[in-house]
Amino acid sequence: MFFSSDNAGPVHPQIMERIVADNAGHQMPYGNDTIMPEVRDRLREIFEAPEAAVYLVATGTAANVLALACYTQPWQTIFCSKVAHVQMDECNAPEFYTGAAKLTLIETDSKMDPSKLEAAIKGQKPGNVHGAQPGPVSITQVTERGSVYSLEELRALTAVAKAHDLPVHMDGARFANALVALDCTPAEMTWKSGVDVVSFGGTKNGCMGVEAVIFFDPAKAWEFELRRKRGAHLFSKHRYLSSQMAGYLANDLWLTMARRANDNAARLADGLRKAGATFLHEPQANMIFASWPRAVHRKLHEAGARYYLSGGTLDGPDAEPIGARLVCDWSVQAEDVDAFLSHF
């Protein structure tokens, strides 16, 4: 009963098998392996973007901050949600890699609102030498609260950005989970909706550790290569990144795993709802934020369940409601969900 995070789950066997197969013999280093063209061509096909520039890094933080750095000057500010991963979970890496550019936070408990984004951009007073200049807009899809922006919501945000001639970055650490939730195409959720660059996540969806950075306009390609090397994120034995991504994309495994994670999260949410839990955010992908009595949390932890508590600990009155974050990864089974729910 492990629901702590999707990056705590195992690597999918098909990806491990691909790594083992690609471990034979020698390959040229630094992205010049024979697997990378396969990956590049497949991602261009998936995104309907034949000219896209495609690069691999090992972590989501590296993908986000190196991509943002290509679109951000040190005197600019990046607009993002108050609860965005680049704000809450990346230890000032965006500021570091952009040369100390600021983050301007849009007040929200989950999704950004276009009117608030508009007000924030106008509030920077572009052209005022004494203040930060407007820079990129960063959208997290799935959000850190488990919400999924609809295509209409994405386009409303990117329309605001484009009206001010600002580029748009998408943090897609859980890209596949959002995609299957919306039942749309990768192109529809990115460049057709006004996104300029996307961090296409693999680590949280069954890979060992690989993310793709995809520029729909290749003009930033050389700059990214330089920033990746300068930032110490160009792998020498790059074939093991390429191999993971190739295995991930083969036969649409990435979509199969995301559907399984989402389906089990929906099963878990339905059971929690029937058990009387209160939802802090409506679950739309593979993350659940809910609250129930402390006594039940104790029973679950004693039975070996693993997940994160929020707003309290296991010590205190039995009836007091305590929040929890639960995440389903690809390896969670229906039996795991049912075993968890049996303790309510």
C-alpha cells in the first residue's frame, strides 16, 4: 500500500529490458549514441513537430530550469503559480540557472487564473528600469494539487502570455497523466495551445530517471546545448538516457502506464468518497488530496500504508480530520487500492 509518490515506484520491466539490451558493446558519448535519433524522431512524430529540437536530461528540475533559462534574461521575472514545482520544490534552481531572475507568483491553490496572470504581468510595468521585466510564463500540467488544465484553460493562459509577447513553458513532469485525463493529443496540449517548450516527464511514469526537453522552435537548440553542458547536465554515458526514453515510448508504454495510474487513482478516490473522506482538491489525474479522521490514519500506518500527511501528525484526538496526499504510480494494483480502503 505505497501511495507516497509516483517517483517512489519501480522502473517498468520493459524499460529495464531495453536498458540491458542497449548495454551491449560501445556507444559514442554525450548524446551521439545511435539510440538518440530514434528517440528524437519518435518524439517529433508524437508531437507532430518535425522541426522540434529534442534533448534529454536526468531530472525534472534540470529539464525545467534549463528550458526556462533559454527564455529568461537575469533582469526578468518568471510568472508561475504560487504552488508550482519551480517555486515550491526546486531549491531556487530556476533563479540560479537564469542568473538570478525572479519568480512572480500568481495567487492560487491549484490552477492559475488568466485574469490574475494578466494583472501580474501588467504589475511589472515593463520598461521601468527600476523593476524586473516580464519574462516567461510557466504552467505545471498536472498541477501540484492534482488538477489538470483543460485545453481551453491552457489557451486562455497562453493567450495572455502571447498578448504581452512572452514565451510559455510547460512543466510536464506528469505530462502523460494529464494527456490521458484530457484524451487529447500531445500537440493539442502543447504547441497548438501556445506552449513554446515542454519538459516531457518520464521519471514519475515508470522510467529510472529521464526527462525530455522539447523546443517547438529550434532557434533555442544551440543555447540549450551550451546551458546543459555548462550546468553539468550533459551525461557522458548518454545512451542510458536514450535507452530509457526509447523503451518508454515503444508501443505507447508511456500512455499505458499513465492510464493505469489514473484509473487506480480514480478507484481510490471513489472508495474514499464512499468512506466519507473530504477532498481538498478534486482529483483529475493520479494525485489525491483528501482528509479523514486521525484514527483511520493510525490504522493505515499500522497496517503498513505509506503516504504523506499534511496539516497534522498521528498524535492527537482520534476524530480530528487530517489531510493526506496520495499518488498512484503505474505499478499500483487494484488490490493495493482495495486493501487501503479496507481500513476505513
